[in-house]
Amino acid sequence: MTQTSKDHESLINKLSIPPRPEALIVVNEESKHEYPDIEKIAEAIGSDVSLSAAVFQIINSPAFRVSQPITNIQQAVNLLGVSRVERVVTVVSLRSELSSDLNLGRFWDSATEIANVSSQLSAKLTGVSSDDAYTLGLFHGAGIPLMMQAFDDYKSTLIEMNSTERYPVTVLEEERFGVTHNKLTYLLLKKWHLPEHIGKAAYFHHYRFSDMLKSGQIGDDALSLLAILKMAEDVSETYRQAWRQNEQASEWEHAKEDLTSFLGIDLEDYREIKDDLLEWLNLEYQ
């Protein structure tokens, strides 16, 4: 299927890319101010049960070591900070919007695992925000639910993509549907005002890291996120022996030396880090 640029944009416009919910719009707008209105942010979050629950879960987690459980949203926002609250609201809202009526349990389990590993890796290996790494890990495949909602026969293409030798695997989507899930992911993250380097890393995550290093198409922040994501996928693949097995094994073997070199480590360093993370996953998910 060949399409002109105009046809391509027309097709994308017809697809159901969810708008930002009202609570997120309020938080986004307030975060731009020098002195955000914490009361207004707390009111917006408090009107949504799932958002409130997510904020309380984080502020009352062992990481924050509060002396007694926080039960007031405004106090939680003050302690977390507007930037962290904005990311929490975005993650919860986006996941909720994408889930719709689809059965996405395995999809989100795998994405959450990759997000958690990405966050750990980023803290160890880069100066890039671990929140950004977590967000990319969770939503790098966010276009897949949108494709499932738009095309009844998409699932068979997704299965084929997991075993094809074609590169990048998204050429199958382009040929059959005139749009790719990574393009939708990029547009979705852009529409929801997530940082550009997260969107760029998501867009190129099916491309070989070695190719992206040479192309100069993305900056160092996006490259760092992409490297972390590919490492996290390798760790998750070893742990689960599932998620995109053929594609990921091939990608890792092709890119591992360039990827570790970019992050300033060697393969032996990576093996030690990977062993630590596999042990952590065993404890976390047992």
C-alpha cells in the first residue's frame, strides 16, 4: 500500500489518539508557572480516584520514609513536588486512556517490567532522568493499543512482526495499514506534551542502535534513553524468555558493543549489572 504524505496525515487524523484529560491539563498549565497553584493542582487530582490513589501510593512508599501515612492530596503534592506529580498524573492517565476495553494485561505487565528495569539502569549509567527512562519503558509501545482499536486484523500483523527478518519490523505495518505503531506512539506522546527526547526514542526503538548512532537523527538524551530501553528489553527477555524474543535477540547481538561503548561500560560490566537486575527481578516478582 503506497500513500502520499497528505493521505498519511489524513489517516492519522482519523485514528483515535486520546486527548489529555482535564486534570492533566490543569497540572501541565500550573507546572509552567514560577509559583504553581498547589491547591488548584490538588483539587484537580482529588477529583479523580485513580490519580489520587497513585499519588498516595508513591508518597506513602518506603522510598519517602514519611513518619505516618499521608492522606491529604495537597500535602502529598507539596512533598512530591509539581514535576514528579505531573509525571505521575501523565503516566496514570495515559495508561488508563490506552487500556480501553482491550485485554492488555500481558502488554502492561511486560511494559511495567521494562519500565522498572529502565529506571534502575538509568540511575546507574546515565545523567538522564530515571523518570524519563521509566516513562519511555512503559509507553514505548503505546501505539500498539491504538492500532488494535483501529484495525481488526492488527493482532496477526503484530504476531508476524515478532518473528520477521525484515528491518525495521514496522515496514509490515506501513505496507498493510499505511501507518506504524511507533509513529502513533510519537504523536501520542507529543499530544500529551511529554518531552521530545522521549518521543524520539520511542519512534526509533525498532531501529538498530548502531544505525541511530551513525545517522545523527536524534540527540544524546534520546540516544541515552534508547540505549537504556534496549538494555532493559534484553534483561526482560532473559528473565521472561518471551517479549519479542526473535527480534530482541537479533537486535542485541547486533548492537551490544556499540551500545555499551556509548554508555561508557564494557560487556563484562554489563553482564554484572544484568545479573544484579535479574536477581532484583526474581525478588520483586516472586
